[in-house]
Amino acid sequence: MSDSTEVKIYSDQNEVVKALAKAIFKLSTSTEQDRFNILLSGGYTPTALFKRLSKKYAETIEWERIHLWWGDERCVSPESENSNYKQAYEFLISQVSIPAANIHRIKGENDPEEEAIRYAEEIQQNLNFRGDNPVFDLVILGLGEDGHTASIFPDELEMFEDERICAVATHPLSGQKRITITGKVLNNANRVFFLVTGAGKSLRISEIMNDEDAAKLLPAYYISPTNGELIWYIDEAAAQKIK
């Protein structure tokens, strides 16, 4: 783990989510930028974050400045229960006054290869660049029990060297296609917040935090923003095996 990495441990998921939501509020209100680009995570845990943001900060975050993007999406329709977009729409987007033009969803219903190209172009047209890659103001990531993050799985670590902005990934067990942002883009963000809770993640967290050899097989291990900060928001259950 690099020197610019910070680990914040809270008693439970509720406290983690409260702290992370507060950090997002502070970040988005402390900047003078016209727009603030946030890359959202899918998965189960972010729903609690979305609920917190919509309940506590619906009126205080300047939503007209917030632009929402996704780190990955399953190749399903936006109405599907498996859609990351649907989850965010239900628990956050539909609850706050964010302009429709600020929602940049990955269209999981499209042909995967074509959509990866289209989404990359949309990112290129909207974001500033640092070097060869676009810059997100904030990237929120989760951690799978297999160590994957976004939809970069352990058997696709080459996505950290991929020159493209987006790529098509395949879930190693289900074979389901997903569209994901690649590693170089994730690592070009101004800041990355990992949101990880639960005992089921404790082994992977310990491998990463203890810098064990096993961690080198995990995609999440390779998240290390080149010019930004990395903060892990985790609960005690996820942190229990850290030495």
C-alpha cells in the first residue's frame, strides 16, 4: 500500500456509509468546479450509500453540478434487477433533483463491444484529461469476495495495462458479459474511495492491507491513483483479519 493510502475503520456498515456520504458532501461543496464527475460502484453495499445521500443530502448537495457515471454495468436492460443503473436510479437519482443530462449510464442493453466504444467516447467528450486518460473527480469502488473491483476480475488483470477507456469483461463463473472502466482510468482519478463492509470481505482486505503475495492476484490490489488519494472505508467485520 502506498503512502497516499488511508484506511478508515468504522464499527458497522451504517457508520461507514454515514462517513462516506459526508465525505462526498464535503468534497462536492468545497470545490469551485462547474461540474463534479463521480464514478459510481455497483453491487449490494452502495444501495445503503445511495439511500443515505438521498435522505440526508437531497437539499444540500448542489445536484445540478454533479455528473454521475458508472464503473461497470452488466449487459442487461436498465429495468433489470441486476442493473447497476436501476439500483442507483431507484435509491438516489429518482430521489434528488439531478438534471437528466447529468446521468451518464452505460447502456447494458446494447451490443457490449459497441457500447464500450460509445461510452468511452461519451467520457472523452465530457471529462478533462491528465496525460492519456480522463480524470474523474471521485471514483467509488467496491470489492468482490474474489478481489475483483469494477468488473475487472482476477483472470483479467491485463485490464490494468489496457489503453482503452472501457472494455468488455466476462464474469468468470456465470460467463455474463459486463462493460467496465479499465485500470488506467481508475488510477487516473483525483480520488478513489473503496466502500467495503462485512466479514465476507475480511480475507481479501487482510491480503491487500498486509501486502501478502496472494494480494498480487487481486484486481483491487492494483488500485493506486497516480496523482490522487485512495481512502478505504471499511467496517470492523471487514477489517478483523488485518494484522
